Amino acid sequence: MMTSTSLVYLIALPLAGSAILLLAGRRSDKWGHLLATALSASSFFVGLYQLSLMVGRTNSDRPVTQKLFEWISVGTFKIDASLMLDQLSICFVLLITGVGTLIHIYSISYMSHDPDRRRFFAFLNLFIAAMLLLVLGDSYLNLYVGWEGVGLASYLLIGFWNQKPAYATASKKAFVMNRIGDMGLSFAIMIAFATMGTVSFSGVKEAAGHTSTAALTGIGIMLLVAATGKSAQFPLQAWLGDAMAGPTPVSALIHAATMVTAGVYLITRSNFIFDAAPTAQLLVVIVGAITLMFGALIGTAKDDIKKALAASTMSQIGYMILGAGLGPVGYAFAIMHLLTHGFFKAGMFLGAGSVMHGMNDEVNMRKYGALRKFMPITFATFGLGYLAILGVPPFAGFYSKDMIIETAFNSGGAKGIILGCVTLLGAGITAFYMTRVMILTFTGKSRWDEEAHPHESPWLMWLPMAILAIGSVTSGYLLSHGDTLVNWLSPLFVNHGERAELLSPVVVSGLALAMVAIGVAIAFVKYSRNEVAAVAPTDVSIFTTIARQDLLQDRFNEAVFMQPGQALTAVLVKTDEAVIDGAVRGVGRIALGSGSALRGIQTGFVRSYAALILIGAVALIAAIWVVTQ
Amino acid sequence: MTFTAPVLNYTLLSPILILLGGALIGVLVEAFVSKALRSIVQLSLTVGTLVLSLAQVWRIHNETSMSAAMGSVIIDGPAILLQASILIISIISIFLFADTDHFTALAAALPGSEEERHSLETGNQVTEVYPLTLFAISGMMLFPIASDLITLFVALEMLSLPLYLMAGLSRRRRLASQEAALKYFLLGAFSSAFFLFGMAYLYGYSASITYAGIRESVVGGSGNDVLLLIGIAFLSIGLLFKVGAVPFHAWSPDVYQGAPTPITGFMAAATKVAAFGAMLRIYYTVFANAQWSWTPLLSVIAIITMLFGSLVAIAQRDVKRMLAYSSIAHAGFLLAGVIALNKAGLEASIFYLFAYGVATVGAFAVVTLVRDSSGEVTDLNRWKGLGKRSPWVAATFAGFLLAFAGIPLTSGFIGKFSIFSAAYESGAKGVVFAGVLSSAIAAFFYIRVIVLMFFTDATQDGTSVQLPSALTRATLVISIAITIALGVYPAPLLNVISNLSTFIR
């Protein structure tokens, strides 16, 4: 593999920014945000430069590595800190730094009234650096460092306004649920190390061929657990909605475009494991399918614009996970949807931020309405994102989502039909709740609070939204035209050849568009025709109630994890107090007691200490006598 | 009888000679420099001497020699590493001495006497502590490079005698401090007697007092094994006493608690390096071929030491006593490195000694900062809520505790990991098992202190953290930086140690 010396700058630039801003403290208040934005942008340009180099090389020469240093070397246990940039990671690098830079620019204006803006930018840069490390690490262990790093940055940013206890709680919840996922990743690494003796991607790929299916399935399931934690997939999805407590640019960057897609990256990167472990792969598909429905259903009932978008993110990542679980044919489409989603969802989140900016930080859509006239740019950019997520041709989602639906249908047998129907139904529900968001926010009559004075956001805010909107329009076509992305990524995946087609692309597109049309129509009938109540009605069906409570995910967590956990903890604490503490105290007491008998610790007589030494000496000699007899 | 003048290689001996020279000048400073200037002059002189000595160690770091002092000392890679560790640890701990609030005004005065009150009022300071420290350090530097038993014994006394005195210099709780000094002295003398006795047996066994001579007899296996075994056992007692291994540890909690905290930190860190350095050399070279006889004994002592130290530490309510017991447990972990008797074990032990020493100095530096109106507060109950009042100081202390507990990303993890894997490689599975078990127990009480500092509400009794002086801050910053750097990126130091860690015989 070719080596490069400039990969490290990708990470070092934002990392330096974060360090400078945190260490310089208040002194950098004036220019900190500009520095952070500039460094993020430079990292993006380094990424572009790498891409230009990579395009110029032949397929097999494209991956490059850079060994940074020998990290740990104790006996036979050697780990290098190395970076690797290949066709897959360059996609992420450009997404992270590109969308990241736009969101930096947006935040300059969005956070301008916050006294802690500098700290915010320091954390944003920290996040960029950690996320880049995650996708550039050449081994599971290096990935793990980045994985924990983004977890930390996410925790810091969700709780950025931690003066509000609810926000601090939200960040803690995200942190704890992520720990469960992280535990999965560490187990996966341990199993890999125990069975294969290596944790580097290339080493594991090679060793996967002659490792038992049981071990591979174990690794695969643990990787899936990791992915469900970081990517808010069933059953670890509950934190994402609460994570919306963070400033909106954070939601756009971390909880829509980049960090939450790390699970998709992990599964795609570990394709050699999942391809050899069908059980684990099937579980991936199931998790993806459940989550895409789950998120979509929650999305239908949310009145909080950010939570509705968060539910949608969960659902869309479900599509990606499902795609990645479909094996070699699906990986590229999962990544494609990930990239297009990065554009349109980040754009919509920024749009939501722009709306909130104009509406006194109001997030309840029932108190919006008729904003189209007051925020034309936001409406236009949000609208383009809306068309993209619906999958209306020729917008981005049309290409990426339809590919996943089509692959699902064609994955064979009853599984194919079930998955196909789920993805199709999901598309319909997506159309419903996104139309609902559009209608409630931008059309109809105004239901504002009295002090609201909606206005368009400054150019620093709408410019990134506009750029992302362009991406929402064009990225799908650009990535899929002539199978650009599929061919680009194909060297990384084992090709199993073509599968029989159950449904042709045209039929799938037709079905999907029909579902979308139905969803849009229902939403129109329900929300555009009728008056929307400014206060959420309470006399609703049981289904709405359940959906409003996030399909009881918190109750589920409480019943399944928390209460047994608490009971277990209580038992453990009792055991700890009675048995372990008792034993420990007992031993301590015996030690102290026997000590005091021998050496009179209270009086501290030297003669007792000397006696102890003497006894030790005698015991030593006696032992020697015994040993040598 | 003709007397041949000794041939000395002054370059190779210069690190020790510089220290002795500095100490002698220090004595003169005591006599001739005015009281007002003495403190600052002594501090600069001591730091200067240490830095010069360290520079000299650096200059000779590639040298090896058996004949630097007529066969009495050996200069080789481990010697250089241990000497450098001792000097670095000494430099960072000497900064803590600058705060005169730790030391009594007049060490010779009876506690509570008129004389003592008078000297307190006139602002006397015990600046003698600096030359004493230099003397002790020169003994520590000689201890691990000695290559005959007489030099070894001289070095032992050279490092011990100043420490006995220094333990008695505490400004507060004079009686406890003097008691600690006396206990340390008496028990030290007692263990020295064992040590000498062991030397006599070894001489009886091999008719030689040099390492090479004894080694030859051990390899040849012609002598009387009983003499050898008793010799090893008694010599070990002297060494185990210095490192505080059970059952020869009894002095350490009392002395750690009674001595002035900067002295405790210095003593706990530097003495361990010196004593384990000597021990490694003796067991790895002189007694290596009699492994069958001492490995089982040291294994049992190591296991008892680890478990005892960790268990009893749980019951402690005083931070200095807790650190004392933790240091006993660490002596047990380090014994695992001696037992390993392979190159990995040597490397791991040297790394561990340095990492542990630095963290120990740092931890005691934090202890010096937590005070109320009557001096340091070492009662753990009054450390409650420290994290809220002084987050930086508490976080630093937490860092050292995590290092002691061996949590990843601290130097302690790398140290424990490498020392246990070396011991495991050599087949000492029981020791490793006990080591991991007691690490788990130990983690409990380290983390309990962290919980106490950060998650418990403070009691209202006016414990406060003194703002660290520039020098104390330097100690804290350097030691926490090293502790974390060695945890995150230990490879360079491990490489250096690996390249240098070969005993010459």
C-alpha cells in the first residue's frame, strides 16, 4: 500500500484549533470562531487534494497509509497508530469536513449572542478531529479512539447549555446509552484479538477467511451493538430525540450528517466480517428494518420540529443500516444514501435552526405556520431538502433511497418481499410526516406567540443552507450517474455477481412514488384542509398517544433495562455491603487486629515492629528449610 | 604490605561526585550564608547540582564499565536508567521543599518547649534539609550500581541516615514526626543488622564479597547451600525492609504519616527506585542461578504484600497512611518484576519504578496543598467535595490515583500491564493472579477517594486548598504530564529502556 505523509494534517488541523481555543481561553473570544472555521476548511481542502491524488491513481493503488508512531509495544503486543485513507474513508472525510465547514460558518452567526461561542467552536473542532480519526484509523483500536472521541464531543455539545438541568440530563442519557454500544465495540475488538491476534482492518480481513463462523458471528453481533448505540438504532435509539437539546448546528452536524452515521461506516468497513457471518448480517437487516419503521412512526406524532427531524434521521439511518445489511450489493447504496442524507438532512436541520432563530427559539410546530412569506430562503432550501428526502425525481433521495428499496426487493425470497414492503411503507410514512412538517411550519395561518417577529436569517446562515440545498438537488444524480460511486467503492467489497431481479428499477420507482404520493395526500387532507390547533389535541387515538411517547421507548428502557438493572444493582449493593465489604472489612479488621496483637498499632511500639521483622525472618528461614528438605 | 592507590574513573563516577560536592557546599552555605538568603541559595544550589548530575548521567549514557571504581561499582544501561530516574524524581520533589511551612524551625528543640517557640518566632528555617537530601540522593545513586557487598552496605547507610533525620523535621505534630524518625532509625538499624548478617553468610559461602565472586560460586554450585540460602534470606530482609514489603513494612505507615509531606513523597518515590534497582541487580545477576531457592519465597512475599497493602489501605481514613499502604501494595507489584527474571521483567520494572515514582511525588504534592488554618489536612473525610472547590487540584489528584490504580491512558496501566505480562511469561501465574486481584481491590479505594472528592458534598469545616506556589505547580504539572504522556504514548520511553536494559556482569 502506498504511504502518504499528509494524512495527519486532516486531523491535526482541527485538533490544533480545538486545543488553541481551549487553552487560549477568553483571549481568543474575538477570533476563535474564525480560526476554527478556517482550520475546518483547510482540512476540507487537504481532503480535496487527497481526492485529486487518489483519482489519478489506479484502483489498487488508491488506498494510502501513514504510520504516525508505534503506540504500544510490550512484548508481542504491538499496536501502531496509523491512518489509512481509501475510497470509503475519502467519502466520509469530504462529508465531515465539507458539511462541517458549512456548519461552522452557519454557527458563527447562529451562536453570535452566546457568551461561550468560543468554547462551542473548540468542541466543534474537537468533534471534526475525532470523527476524522474514526474514519481514518487503520485498525479497530484506532477507530475506537475516534469512536470515544466523537462520543465525548457529542456529550459536550448536547450538554453545551448545561445550565438547564434537562439538557444536562439529555447529554448524560446520550452518553450512557452510547456506553452500551461502546461496550459492544470493545467486545468485538477483544474477540477479534483473541481469535485472530490482530485488530487492524487488513489483518482481520485476511484472517476472516480462516476463522470460525461462530467467532465471526460474535464479532459481527458486537459490532452491530456498537452501531446501534452510535447510530441510534433499535434498541439503543432512545437518546437521539433528547440529544436535540444541543444547539441546532450540533444536531445538523453530529446528529444528522456525520456521527450518527458512524454505525453505517463501521458495518460497511467490516464487510469482510458480515459477508462471512450470515446470521449477524441478517440481524443487521432486521435492526435496520425495525428502526426505519420505528423512526418514521415517531416522526408522525412529534410537534417539536427538531424531534420530528431527529425521528426522521433515525428512520433514514435505518435505511442505510438495512442497505449495509444486504451485503455486497447494498454497501455502496448505503453509503450513497448516507452522503445524500448528509446534504439534505443537514440542510433541513439548519433550516429548522433558521426558523427557530426567527421565532424566539420556539420549537413547537403548532406555533409556526405561514412562515413561507417571512423566510423565503429558508422555505426554499428546506423545501429542496424535503423533496430530496421524499425521493422525488430528480432530487438526491430519489436515487439513493430507491436503490435501497430496489436492492431490498431483489435480495431474494420472502426476506426480499418483506424488506421491500417495509422500505416502501417507510417511504410513504416519511412522505406523510415530512409533508406535515412543511405544512405546519411554512403554510396555513400563523399561530405564533405574540412576541414572535419572524424574519429571514442573515446571509452567514442562509449561505450554508443554500449550498446544502444544491447538494440535496444534485448529489444523487452525480453519485449515481454512470454508477460513479458504486464503481469507486467496488474494489473494497467482494463481488458476488448479479442477482436475479424481482422487480425492475422502473417498477420500484413507480411503487415508491405512488407511496409517496399517498403519504403526501393524507398529510394534505389532514393538515392543510383542516385548522391546526395551536395546542396539541389530547383526545387522540391510542396510537397517536403511543407515538407521541416515542413508541414508549423510554418506558421500554425503564421496564427492560432500568428497573431490572436497578434491582440488580440493589442486590449487588446488598451483596457488596454484606459479603464483599464484610469480607474486605473483615480481612482489614483481621489484618489490623492481628497487627495490633503483634505490633500494638495503637501504641506504636518499635519493639513490636521489630518483633514482626524477626518473625518474618524466622518464617523465611523456616520456609527455606522446608523448601530445601 | 603494599598499598596501591585506587584508580578511579572520575567521568563515570561524576554524577555521584557532583552530588556529594553539592552537599558539602550546602553544609558550608549553612555555616556562612546569612539567614535571609540561605533558603533561596540552598534551593538553587540543590536544583543546580541535581541538574548538573543529570546532565552528566546523560553524557555517559552509552558507557559501560566494570572498573569505574576498582570493581566496586558497575556502570551499565540499567544503572544509567535508574540513576536518571532517581535524579528526575528528586528534581521534581525538591520543588516541594521550598515551602518552609513543612519544616520545623529547630529540629533539635523539644516539642512545645520555650526554645522551639523562640525559634519559630525568630523565623528560623531548617535549610539543612537540602544538603541532607543531596547526601541521601548520592547514596541512592550508589545503591543500584554497587557491585560488592561492602559498597552496597555503605550506600544503604548513606541513603538511610539522612532520611532518618529528615523524617523528624515536620513543623506540625512534632512528636509524631520525631517518633517516626526514631522508629525508622531503630528498625532501619535492626534490618541493617540482618543485612550485614546475610553478607557474612554469603562471604562464608563464597569467600568473596564481590558480586562477581559470589556469582561464580553460585554458578559453580560447589559451596554449602545452607550458607547461601541463609545469606540470600537475610540480605533480602534488608532490601525488603527498604522497599516496605510485608512483613517488613511495619515502619512505613507511621513514617509516611509522621514525616513532612515533601519528604514522604521524596522518600516513597526515590528510595523505592534505589532499593529495587539494587535488588534487581542482585537477583538478576548474582543469584540468577539459584533461582530455585528464592523465587518461591519472593513469590509468597509478593503475594502477601500486594494483598495486604491493598486490603489494609481500604480501612485507612488518613490520606498519607492510605498512600503508605498503597505504596506497600506497589512494592508487591514490583516484586513481580523481580520474580520474572527475564529481560521483559527488567524493562517493565524500570518503567514501573519511574512511572510510579513520578506519580507518587505528584500525589504527595497535592497532599501538601490541602490545608486548614493549622496545616495540612490528611483526614479523608475532610477531603469531601474538594472537586467542587478546587477542580484542578482535585482532578490532578484523581489523575495520580487512576495511575496508581492502573487505569488505561495513565502510566500506571502500561507499568502494570508490562510487569504482569513479564511475570506471566516467566510462569509466575500465581503472582500475576494475586496481582490482578489486588489491583482490583486497590482500584476500589483509589476510586473511592475520587468519589469522595467529586461526588460528595463538602462538610463545613473550612478545609481549603492553598493556591499552589509556582514551584509546587511545576511539580504538579510535570508529574501529571509525565503520568499521562507515559500512558498515552509510552513507546519512546519503552524503546529507550529496552535498548539500555542489559545488566553487565
